[in-house]
Amino acid sequence: MRADVKPLTHWLIYKGYTVRFGRRSPDSVQGVIATPQGEVAFKYEPQSMTIHLPDRTVAINQYGWEIDRGKPHQQDDLS
């Protein structure tokens, strides 16, 4: 079973970013997002629809709209 990345894909499109997926499992997806400021590593948790970035954590809904922003978790390994 693969992770549902549709909400993540919508979020990326709304932001105008492109993505390169690295690792993909049912519990998480990791890769690199290309932004105008440069490449950013990310981890996406499909069950909670949470995107972990180096500088913040973003919760999205099933349509890719941001519903909450927070500080990054110290334990996240985004490399």
C-alpha cells in the first residue's frame, strides 16, 4: 500500500513548487521541494497530513489548504 500524496500534491501546486520524491512508504514520504529560494528537504506524514520542513511544520487538509503552522520538531530527520 502506498501513501496518499494527493493533499501534498495540491499544496505544492498552490505554492508553485516542484517536488522530487526520495523515499515513500505507507507511513511517510520524503524528498526535496524546489522553491524560488532553493531546494528544501521535507517529510510528509499522510495519516496526519503534516508536512515537516526544516523551519516549520505545516498541517494541511485533504484539499491541500494549510490549516496550521508550527515550529519544527527537533527529532525530524530531513536529510
